[in-house]
Amino acid sequence: MDPYVPKLAEIVEKRHEAKNIYTYRLRFSAEEDQRDYSFKPGQFNMLYIYGVGEIPISISGDPSDKEGIDHIIRVVGTVSRAMEACEVGDSLGIRGPFGSEWPLEEAKGKDVLIVTGGLGCAPVMGAIHYILNRRKEFGALKILHGIKAPKDLIYRQKIEEWKQFPDTEVHLTSDESDKDWKFHIGVVTNLMEKINVDPANTIVMMCGPEIMMKFSIKEFKKRNIPAEQIYLSMERNMKCAMGFCGHCQYGPHFICRDGPILRYDQVQGIFPIKEV
């Protein structure tokens, strides 16, 4: 696809997941565009609302699903507010996919530790689908997911389904609690105490607020997980999605082109610096 030109797509499903959070299932209007489109887990699309603008959104669906493309969207700005007003049958534009992907080929035969915070689950959803659809090709799968409050937990049914797969653990935690919360209370790093890790045979995939990722990396170091086995999904102000405009420059990298998935040893010199 021409990376400069948005392709017309239709909203075929819209699900309200939590306050200000929606899942949009999109399908290209032209059958040949839908047929030719493919992505790798971890990549993102630029979603364009005609007359308003465009925003980068991680692709959260299953890469083997050829019937539609899923995106989880939090309403926070002008474009996402315009998107919230859209309903099934409305059209928007898609450019993509862009960016790097999770190291799923490298992870085959190894244990996978997925750590997420808040809506950080969105960029790893494709990776989780990929692993579960090929469960025998991977070792143990351990998912640690933290949220601010129980009301922020999305994909409850999917999480219950993940737990049914062999050699798969899902641990949940919330900063706050309520009478119905049956899981851990506290920050996501505390969940490390609940799992066993083979540092030489574990690939880490992590996404969420950077402060969460910084403290998580400290925990990984305590467990002797090498920096080259830790992968981060980074967020910056991505505008062009092709590394031209410079808005998302991160040291020598451009998040839209070299990321959003970056190996920790590639960025560990600048990652702890708050201003970068």
C-alpha cells in the first residue's frame, strides 16, 4: 500500500470496553485492500478521520484474522473524540502498517513474560493471539497485567480464556480495589513474586507507562534477565509514521520507524533519562 495515502475503511463493529475506551473493528472498503493487508504483532496503523486528522493506534487483533482489523482506542484528544462519535457503518482512513514487531520468531521454544500496565495491553494483544494460536511452539507464557482501578480492566472474557491454555499464567493487579476485586492489589512489579523465571530462556515483552517499565526493568535485573532479552513498546508523538518529520525522535531512533518495539539494550543509555 502507498504509505502516504489513507485507504478507505468501514467501522464494522464498535465495542465500549470501559470509560473512554473502545475497540473498533475495521474493514477496508475495497476487497483487494482487505485481501492484500497484513501486519505483524506490535505494529501500528495511522487512523485518519477526514477533515480532523490522524493518530497512531496499535493493532490489537489477531494477525491471522483476515476479516477485520482491531484497534483499542482511548478517547483523549481531538481525533479520538471525533472517532468516538463514529458508529458502525461510518468510514475512516487507514495508513499502514508501520513500525517494528515483537520478536516472536526469536521467542519460539522459549518462555515468554508479558508485562503490561493500563491500556498497555493493546500493543501485546496481537502477540498473545499469535502465541496461543501456536501454543506448542513456545515455552511457558506468563502475563502480568496492572491497572489503576477494577473498572479499567478490559477483555475480561479473553483473559479467562487465556488461563485455560496449557502452561499459561495470567496475574492481575490493581492500584485500587472494590468489593468484587478478587486479585492482587498493588503495582504490577509486585506480581514478579508470583512467578518463576528462567533468565536464560525468557523473552520479555513489555508495554505501559514508562515509569512502570523502569521499575519493572529493575526487577528483571534482579532476576538476571539480560537486557537483550527485554523488549519495550515505546510511545512518542508520531505524526508521519515514516521517520521524516522528527516528532518521535528518541536519541538516534525514530519510534515510528525503528520502534515502537525496541530492545532494551538499544536504549538503556537514554531510557532512564526523564527528559528524553
